[in-house]
Amino acid sequence: MVGKDYRFSKNREGNTDFIKSYMKEKSLSCTIVDKLNYGDIEISSTKIIEYIKSGKIKLANDLLGDNYSIKGKVTHGFQRGRNLGYPTANLEISFNYVMVKEGVYFTKTIVDKKEYFSFSSVGYNPTFDNKKCTIESHIFDFDGDIYGKNIELCFLERLRDNIKFNSVEELIEQLKKDEIRCRELIKNIK
């Protein structure tokens, strides 16, 4: 199933005419769908990828008809979140996902098929001058050992940019504000 303007292969020379012909030859079926719109926005994978990369996650989710998510294994991090009062699950991904814009997001974390609300940071944690991009999620109302487990992180809304704080105390104050904002958003979902 592809859209009318679907192109593939070298120089994007493959098209729907080729697909129809090839599938008919193999006695297989294919469906070519008309363009779909969401309001005045034409739905396309290109647009969705653009919205994900630019942090417009709510719009990307609307076009997808579901929440954009990534999966990975929980690994040991720097243990900073725990020391700040906000322990995090550090996600190591092995798939080349389209990555959301750096920042802090209201998220849902799925552990063993159970969903928990969370907030997550994607980026370099500028307060600590990280050299490596990390993905970490503080899971609300959760206190389990999930090191080595595979989890799924669903992005619901972008909260803010990652910023460099002048002190750890300033960072903790911001994390408290992020939690309050997320818990308000949770109330609106239920």
C-alpha cells in the first residue's frame, strides 16, 4: 500500500506504475491510495519526519494517527537523575530512528506492556557538558529495576528546550516545574 506519488530506488525512478505492473506479474495485490489531508495539511511521510525532527510532536502524532515512539534497552547512565531526586531510565537504541528535536518531552514509557506517564530528555544535558547525546526518561510512580529490559518511549508533547542551568539547584527547580506541567497534562488525558 503506497500513496500515488510514491517513489523509490535509484534517483527515485521507481513509481506506482512499476509497482502495479510488478505486482500483477507476480499475482499479488497492491493498493495505491489517494492523498489524505489533516485539516489543510497534506499527510506524507516527509511531513511527518519534518515535524518529528523539528519538535512538533503533537502534530506528527496527529498525522500518524498514533504516538511516535522509539524502543531500546535500559542501560546504566551517570546516575545524576537519582541524585537530583528524578531517577531516569537511560535508553540505548540500536535502530536508526528518526530522532525528535533535542529537548524535554511529556512522554509515556511502556515497561512489560504496562504504560506509565513520564517526562524525558533527549540531548546533551548542557548543564553537565555531556559529549554524548542521551535519551533518558523519569517514569512517574514507578520504582522497579528495569536495567537490561527493553522499553518503549512514546512522545506526547514537547515541553521545552534543553538549557544550561547555572547550578544543580536551578536544574532541580526546573525539573519540579516540568513534573507539575506533566501531571497537569495527565489530568487532561484521563
